[in-house]
Amino acid sequence: HKHGDKHQYSSTSLFGPALNIITEHSNTLSPIKVPVDENLIGMVLAEDVVARLPVPGYRASILDGYAVVASDGPGIYPVVGVSIANTSHLPADKLLPGQIARITTGGPVPPGATAVVMVEDTTLIRASADGLQEESVEIHVQVNDGANIREIGSDTSVGSIVARKGELLSAVGGEIGVLASVGVCVYRRPVIGVLSTGNEVIDHKNTLELKYGQIFDSNRPTLFSIAKATGFEVKDFGIVDDDPKELEKTLNTALTQVDVLVSTGGVSMGELDLFKPTLEKSLGATIHFGRVKMKPGKPTTFATLSGTSGAPEKLIFGLPGNPVSATVTFYLFVLPALRKLAGYENWNSPILPAELTDKLSLDPRPEYHRAVISFDHSKGKFMATSTGHQISSRMLSLRSCNALLKLPEKTDQCKELDKGSTVDAILIGQLS
Amino acid sequence: HKHGDKHQYSSTSLFGPALNIITEHSNTLSPIKVPVDENLIGMVLAEDVVARLPVPGYRASILDGYAVVASDGPGIYPVVGVSIANTSHLPADKLLPGQIARITTGGPVPPGATAVVMVEDTTLIRASADGLQEESVEIHVQVNDGANIREIGSDTSVGSIVARKGELLSAVGGEIGVLASVGVCVYRRPVIGVLSTGNEVIDHKNTLELKYGQIFDSNRPTLFSIAKATGFEVKDFGIVDDDPKELEKTLNTALTQVDVLVSTGGVSMGELDLFKPTLEKSLGATIHFGRVKMKPGKPTTFATLSGTSGAPEKLIFGLPGNPVSATVTFYLFVLPALRKLAGYENWNSPILPAELTDKLSLDPRPEYHRAVISFDHSKGKFMATSTGHQISSRMLSLRSCNALLKLPEKTDQCKELDKGSTVDAILIGQLS
Ligand SMILES: [Mg+2]
Ligand SMILES: [Mg+2]
């Protein structure tokens, strides 16, 4: 422990520049060809997708009614056929002027027909003796040519672009359905590794009791869950003791298997905080910053390791061991990097203005303060309520948090924000 | 085809009453005990979770510095020990007045110490000849008893409630970490089945080409993806031909395996629309409504089937075969039911006011109009842009849609909404 060399492996950064360094090193991964299924959700298209077939593929009725020759106009007509959205009932014969054919929604419009009249604008005049066949129907309205018909390719013509390079494929969008018949080219999603460090850190799967000085590892399961929930593949590299050789070995192994490695703990200034020296001296990684002026998250460390033989650079995050700090810095630093690697055009989380429901004391460091925001319809704005104690070791305050409030650093002029102040809220969870 | 009996199996409902019928039949499923891992995300606690161990489990330092006897005050003191957040360096001896011990963040505070002074408020006075041991250090400040110490159980005392019944477990909240050492009791998540109907409907996995009158099945992959992305387990029951026996058999099989069955197609008024008669006559299900006054989604059908021997009632949704209609009605009707079954207290999607960037024509039916909403920081409000053609067969208009705008039905007084009008937007996707 050298009392004076606390910055041996680290330069201190402000939050904005720190995030810029990370995103500058987060280069979109290579495109890959994948089948179209639910795994596409959250992936970004690496090339335009062009329609191979027209939609619809045949002239289709928009509604239930009668295919007609529009110029015939209102009157009583014989029903000469049926066209149902079903390949067992396809219209075979050409419809002649003076004839009509029953048709259901999505059914192929018979050749010769020029429009469809909705059933509500008709009256059944005569049916067969058994009541099963319509023989003649009165058409009450005059329709225009093309009425209620979707022409071939009118939704999507062959060769038209149905989805664009850079588009994020979401569950909402129905892209899965649109793209269903063609494999698509998307950017590869990064693979993430998580590990915890410290021989005081115990996996809850191994024991229910703690000895004096031990703590349960909540970071690994939490970060694993966040990465999964945000759509990325995660590998678990366990807990590493405070041993330089073991740490080096685990880091080396992990870095051959992942694009992004996220470690927690080992980044403070104690002599057993081996993460930075091991990265730099043993692995030859470049440490870009080792401290950030922020609360929580001060010891956040970011490093990169060059890829071998043209492989992309590996990103390495050393997050604080404190559970709340680890979670907050994952959302603020790691998630934007993962999204940018995956090809997202908007890699940052959305920011919404929110009004404080209570006063908040400021910290000497800029703070990312956990809160619940929800829209107040009577006030017409988002309201932000702190999720409790902000002592950074108190995990429970993260409960039902969905936002991080950006609070400025304390100054002589401003030591707290009043109730009713408006602040920027970074949305990291769901609105409800 | 009976021209006059279009409502044989269906009563028409307004949207609000229809949704109420559904949620009244969506009873929270039984609690189950599960291990704590990433699969917990999106589940709701079925009982309070009580702390089994205190957090912290020992008196821990909040920062790097020196453990002191606070009443000693400023001065130069001998360094008699080291306490690191690491089980290999535990403080053994009691700290006496006039002594100090080096301590790192998270390290156990030695017995006898009453406070921690941060390293920045100290100066190293003398080190050992090899420079590795601190021998004496000057303390510059007076601290209070308890300063910078987390007492045992101060975050969480044994027996205190760490998470409450009814709480939704999210990735954001860190609950996974908090709960890590105890199995928890959550409500079982519903299992969903999806199927498509119609012998004109072709699985894209089976062919790349379509014959006259055929269409690709985009609904099943889309709904499968949405259900997955929203965190539910889905089973795929394929495409069922328009054959009463086959439909009955598939419905019977599916309903033994799922809590909620979602079918698309077969709910219009044509004679091959077998869904409603099969449900009612062959399966003995109760059809609650078969039409809803809304656009899109008019033929949406909702039925229930009593469970056998105390099993919960099965919910059955017959959604329109049109891809956009199927997607929109899934979000509006099925998703709230799934959330309520899973124990969510807020089962509806959030609603936000949004200003139209363009005028919108109104429909005779209340409309759920697909749009992209995003927050405009200069205007201080959400802006809503239609995602294009609203002809309900045009799937592409769903692209990058994240909201459904609730538009009122057209009246003689109001045929369109002007640009700048504010409407309610149901948020169904991510803000960006
Ligand atoms: Mg450590
Ligand atoms: Mg059909």
C-alpha cells in the first residue's frame, strides 16, 4: 500500500468523455446471415431486405361481399361462384358482366371482376330449395373499379425494400412476419462474459451461510440477468480469488471466448485490487480510464485488448464491487457499448424530463440517482421519486427503479434540488 | 353461407367492455417455488421475502482509510494492523485507544474501532525501511463515532422484508442479487399456445414459393416472437387446415398443454370460418364476444373453457388472420391477460399523451393507429408520427412502431384530427 500512488494505473475522467472513449472503441461487429425466428429480435439489419414475392400474391378481397363488374351498377344479379380465402375454393371461370360471385375477406377476386361490394350493401333475393346455395342477390350501391380489391403487389412489389440496413428488429414491428420467407443479414451480437473478484465473495449456490468477513456475490447473477434481459448472450466465468496468477488465467480464458468482459471488484486502491495491474502488465491491455468523477461508480475502469489476426478489439470493464455501483455502471457504460457493437443507431438509453416529488441533496460528484418515474396525467409530466437511501451499498433502493436521475454536483450556490425541480431522467427500465 | 345469420356465434362488444371481460377471466395462477436466477425476471412475488442474514454481516468500512477510536481526535498514531475486504486479512486484535489500522472499502472494522477516517484526510508520516509497511500516519480531522462504518444489519436486518408480495422482479432492480441466497415464491407464468388456421396459409419453413391463392403465415412467427420477447413461454401448434375435425383435435391437444391459446384466422363470417362453432359446439367453450367495434381487430373473439378438476379456466383468443390486426389485438387483448395471469398489478401498457405531427383521418370505428412516438426535448412533449398506410393488411406499416394511438370514431362534427392534436398513445415498444 503506497499512500501516495493511488493513480498508478488509472486516469480520472468525467462521465461524458469516459462514455465517448467507450463508444469510440465499440465498433459494430461483422454481419452474419441468420434464419428468421424469434432470435432476430433486438438484432440490427446489416443490409437492405428486398421483397422476393409480391404481397398480395393475387388480387384479394378486402372484405366479405360480392365480386362484381363495377360498370353493371345496382340491380339483381345471379350468383355464379364462390371465392373463399382457401385454396380449396379458387375462382376458376371468368366473371362476365351481369354476373356476381360471393367472396370472403382475403379471397382471390375472380378474373373479370373489377370491384367488390360489401355484404352489408346487398340483399339475398333467392336461395336454393335446401337453403345452402345463393342464387340471386341484389346489389344496392354503385362502386368504382378497384373498390375493395388489393391488387397484386400493392402492399409490397417484387424488388421493393421491405426493411432497411440499420433497422432494429423489434417484437412490435412484425418484421419477423415480413421477413419470414428470407434469411437475413444482421450484425453479430456481442458475447459478454461476467466474473466477480475477491476471495471474500461467495457464490450463493455453494452455501447458505457466511463466515466472518464473507459476502454473497450478488453482482454476477444481477449482471448476468441484465445482459440476458437486454437480449445479449452471456457467459459466466465465476468468482476469481485475489491471486494474480488465477486472475490472469481467468482473464486470458475469458477473453478468447467473449467480445466484452465485465468484471466486478478489484478496482479500488487496495493492494489486493489486482484488476488494473493484471490487465496492463500481464495481458498487455490498454487502460483508458480507471476512475470517473461520478456517484456511484467512481472506480469504474475501462480497458481494451487488441484482437489477434484481424479479430475485433476486446472491451474490458472493471466495475466497482458494490452491487448498486455495479448495476448503475453496467447501464451507463456497458449497455451502450453492447448496443453499439450490435449495430444500434441509438445506443444510449432515452432521456425524459421529470419533476422531483421531493427535495434531493446533491453530492460533490455528479450523481446518477435511482428513481421511479411515471407519467402523471393530471400534471402532464413525468414525476420522479427517489427509490430511497442512496448509500451505494444499499441494494434494496434499486427495487422497482426504472430511471437514473442526472443530478449536478453540489456547489456553494446549490446544495440541494427543491421538490418540483425538473431533472433529466435516463430511462433504464419499463414505464408502467 | 347464410346471408342473414352473421352473428350466430358472436356478440359485438365495445373495446373497453371487451377488455374487462378478458381481465375478469384472467385469474392469477398458483404460486410456485423457484430458484433465483435470470429466469425470475418478469415474475411477480407471491409472498413477502424476509432477510435470513443481516447485510452487512459484519461492521464494514465505507471507504479506504484508517479505522480509529473517534475520541482520540487528530494527531499522529501508530498503524497496528490492516483490514482488507478479503478473508485472508481479517482484523484479529482489538484496536486500543491511541492506535489506528489501515482499512479498505468493504473491509471489516476491527473490534474497538469506532469510526473510519478517509485516506484523503491523512498523511503518511513514517514507513518501514523497505517502503512496504506503514508505521505511523497523521489523522487531520475529528470524526464522530460511527463515521464511515456500515453497522451489522444496517442495510438489511434479519427478518426484515426485502421484497414484497406483488412486486414485479425486473432486471433493473437488482432483486436477483438481493434474493440470490433464498428460493422465492412467485406466481406461475402462463404458458401460451399459438396456431394459425386456413389451408391457404403456408409455413415459410416448408417452401419458398406460393401457389395461386396461398399466403405465407406471418402471424405465428410474429406472435411467437412477441410472447417470447415479453417474457412468456410459448408452444407452437402449427397451421390447421379448414377442417372441423382437424381443428377440434388440435384445439383439444393444445388446451391440455397451455393456459392461453391464441389462434389467428377462421373468425370471419365465411362458412370455412370454423373457429367459433368448433369452440362452442365441439369443445363446449363459452364465447364471450366475437366482434369488437374497433379498427383493426373487428373479428376478435374471446372464449373460455372451464378447467377440469380444479384446474384454472383456459383462455382462448381468436384473432383476425390479417397480420397487422393479429399483432395489434395481441398487444391490446392478449398481453394484459398474460400479465394478469402472471400476477402483475399493472397489466395494461402505459399510456402517454402525444402530439400528432400530421393530420389523421378518422374511421367510423374507434381506431388503434400504429405510430412512432418519441420525446421532443425542445417542445417538452411526445410527438407521434403515423407509421404509414393503415390499410390493415399492410404489415410494413408496423415497422419501428412503438405505440398505438387511440383515435376516436369519426362523427359528422369531427372527420379528422388536425396536426398538433394531442392523443393518448399506448406504449407497446421501446422509447428511443
Ligand atoms: Mg476485492
Ligand atoms: Mg380462413
